[in-house]
Amino acid sequence: MVNPPGIQFLAPDAPYCEPDKAKVIIIPAPLEYSVCYMKGTARGPEAILEASGQMELYDEELDCCPTDIGVHTRAPLDYSGMDHAAALKATGDAVREVLQRGQFPFTLGGEHSLSAPVIQAVHEHYPDLTVVHIDAHGDLRDTYEGTPLSHACIERRVVDMGIPLLEIGIRSFSPEEVAFMKTRPNVSIVWAYEIARGTAQIPWERLGKHTYITLDLDAFDPAAMPAVGTPEPGGLSWYQVLDLVREVCRRSTVVGMDVVELCPMPNQAHAEFLAARLVHKMLGYRFFAKQ
Ligand SMILES: [Mn+2]
């Protein structure tokens, strides 16, 4: 690995681990190729890492410091000179390397298209994988703007891999996606309005032994998380998202996670702080909330 070291996730006095001793490897993936509306998600990982430096390490809900397990942030992936396909391959390879070393990959985006090669890499290690996709969008198009690699297609690629899919928080869905979803019993969708109205019946029985969580920050309501490329009204609250992640972690062994699509905005800081705290909470639930 020739990239210079980047910023570490968390405060300077956090108990960092050597790359080969850490349980978790944070992978900053500043990918930006197919974003269609607001640009700037390439700066997302760095903004999360910078905000994390201001964060307390104690989790009051779990009564522990989740990062005591050892969290190392590797150098950001360097996509310079790569086309989209090569950048996706490099991202998948980085995750593959982490898994081969027996560590837990947590990828920070960057645009959501990175999740397809990442999930492919995780699926190679865990063939019984289920994907939980928390997002405003279904991302189930076959192609978008002429490419199957788009952020709008990543869950379609997951279905192509034969992986069962549970989508939660969805509120922006195309007729093409509805038609597709209705033919696929392996795809379950929990709409945002069902969660907001308290009528959601989440089919947790769909989770297998191993689960991957991909979390697009536009799943949150734009009031809480305005710094995304395609904000949609009627999103989830902070505690609704936390409860979902905690429930997945209790019911299944989560073997990889990503948080994607932060698109930092000028003159505000709450979006990157939310994203940084979210990563911290997700690690806590993964490693300390197991029943
Ligand atoms: Mn989305």
C-alpha cells in the first residue's frame, strides 16, 4: 500500500490499533462518478473523519467505548486516473484484503455505487449473506444514464448476485423498479411511510446468519441530514435508524457495513457530525449489542 496515511477515525487520544491488530478497518472511499444532482460526495469520507475527531468515545446506551475493540483507518483509496469500473474494482479489492486478514470492513463513501463491489467481496467470504439496504431509494434499476454501474443500480447488482435483499426507508421508487420487485420474492421492501406511521412489519425472518448493512445517508429525513446528493422528504429519524441497525445486529452476525453519500455542505457541520456519530453507533451495536 503506497498511499500516505490519512486521518484516523476518532479523537487523537483514541486507542488506535496497528493495522494488523485492529478488529475493524475503516476504508475511506472518496468515489464520485455517477452522482446526478448535488456534487461533492468525494469529500464525504474526509468530512466524516474530521468530524469524528470531536466526538466522545463513550456510548451511554451500551456503557462502553465501542472503539476499544481496535479501529484502524486505512489511507483513503486513491482513484486518480481510474475510470468508474476500475475504481469500483479497487474498492472491492480493498475490502477483500480486509476480509482475508480476518478483519471487519467499514467503508465510508463516496457515492453509493461502491457498495456493489464491496458486497460482492463480502459475499465471496459469506455465501449465505443477506443485504440490509437503508435508503430513500430502491436502487433497483437495471441501468441508469446508460450504465449498470450507477448508484441507482447497486441493489439490482446485489439481486443479480443472488443475494436476498431487505430494503428499508424507501420513498423514491420508479415504475421499472416496482415491476422488477414484484417478480422477485428475494426482495423485501419496507416503505418509509410505514415506519413513520408505525405500521411497518419488518420481515426480520428474512435475515440469515450473515448480514451486510449498506446505509445511504439520504435514508434520514433531510431535516436531520441535508448533506446528500438527492434529498427526499419524509425520511427516518436518528433513533429510527439506530433502532433498525441495532435490531439487525441483534438478529444476525453483521460482517460488513458502509455509510455512503455524504455530500458536505458549506457553513454547516451537523451533517458530518451525524455521519461520524452514526459510524460510532453502528460499531457499538455490531460489537456490543449482541444478545
Ligand atoms: Mn439513496
